[in-house]
Amino acid sequence: DPAATWDAVDAYFGPLVGEDDVLAAASERARAAGLPEIQVSAAQGRLLQLLALATGARRVLEVGTLGGYSTIWLARALPPDGGTLVTCEIDPAHAAVARESLAAAGLSAVVDVVVGPAADTLRRLVDEGTEPFDLVFVDADKPSNPVYLDLAVRLSRPGTLVVVDNTVRGGAVADPRSTDPNVLGVREMVARIVDHPRLDATAVQTVGSKGYDGFVLARVRG
Ligand code: SAM
């Protein structure tokens, strides 16, 4: 059973990844509140954190908060002398759980959980002329991925990283006849990246405790 092996390997690398009690409690709080268990794995959360650290990110934007699990990984990468994370969530119940876990993690002061449709929030940030973000993590409703990509670029500076989760979907992304709106959202986004004059990108397939999926990583050029 390959999935059992993927689970075992994620467990083996647990000490390397180093999910602590605060993160484990955030997962547990989300589960107890009945939230869907669709957060990133610990290994993926750690990857996001390392990308934020590697780019020296001071301003992080997240689209899709759920219970704040990935938010905690990312917010912990912010520099101690400042930095901020804006995370967008449409479901007030999810946002409430996230706020509790962020408070327990001591991160309430650096994280702004914005409740509402993420596209509206991002458009408002564009209109306000907000400072550009250094890292954007897109992990919400997949049919909106093309919209989120466009808005993420508008909220970026040269060098900004954009990470989009769940872009392989068990391999379904490669099926040109798929009518799944999630697949179509990923494919349209990928088409836009291919044609984009300011994005260098790759896609990485992943297996693990979350099954077979993957992410797109893009960097905004000058
Ligand atoms: N990033 C989270 C993590 O790894 O811990 C998981 C996010 S979960 C996959 C997707 C979240 O996006 C859900 O909480 C869902 O309610 C939210 N969502 C769905 N549509 C949305 C929208 N239009 N605007 C903002 N959030 C949305």
C-alpha cells in the first residue's frame, strides 16, 4: 500500500520537521471544532516556513486560513523586529478557530485574519496601495486560483514568491478533458503563468500523509 509507506515516511521525518506542541494543538483544536482536515502536512508547513525564512519575508499573504495551521508555520518565520501576515478566510467559524490557535501560539499581534471572500480582500489591498508582500501562499477555493494569481502578482515586488497548493490533484491536473472545476482552476492558472512575462515557475509533485498532490512555486521578476 503506497499510502501507508508515504505516512510512514512522513512520520520518520517528523523529528527533522519538528512540529511542536503548539502546532499539534492547533490541529487538534481544528479537528475538535469539526473543521475539515485539509491543512498542509507538517513537512509542507515547514517548507513554507523555510521559503519565508530563505526570502527574508517580512510581509506574508495567505489565501485560505482554515484553522491557522499553515499560518502558524509561516508567521513563525517573520523577523522578531517586525513583520506581518495577512490571512484571508471566508468562513467565520474557521477564522474563529484560527484566531484561538494564533493566540495560543502568541502570534495574534503579527497576524491579521480577514474574514470574507479572499478576492475582495486582495482587491481592497490593491486599491489601498498596500506595501507589497514578500511571500504569498494560495490555498483556498481552487476554481479562483487564476484570480488569486493575478491579484498576488499585483501585490508583489520583484523577488516575491507565490506558492499555490494542491495543483496536482492525484494527477488529474494533466487530464485535458477534466471538467472538475478545481482542475480547471489549476489549469487556467498554469496557462496564465506560462504566458506571464514576469513569472518564473515550477511545479513539484508530492506524496505524503496528504496523499498524492503537489504545488506550484512562482517567483516574480522585475
Ligand atoms: N492553509 C490552510 C492550512 O494549510 O492550514 C488550509 C486552508 S483550506 C485548504 C481552504 C480554506 O479556504 C478553507 O478554510 C475555506 O473556508 C477557505 N475558503 C474557501 N473559499 C474561500 C474564499 N473565496 N475566500 C477565502 N477563503 C476561502
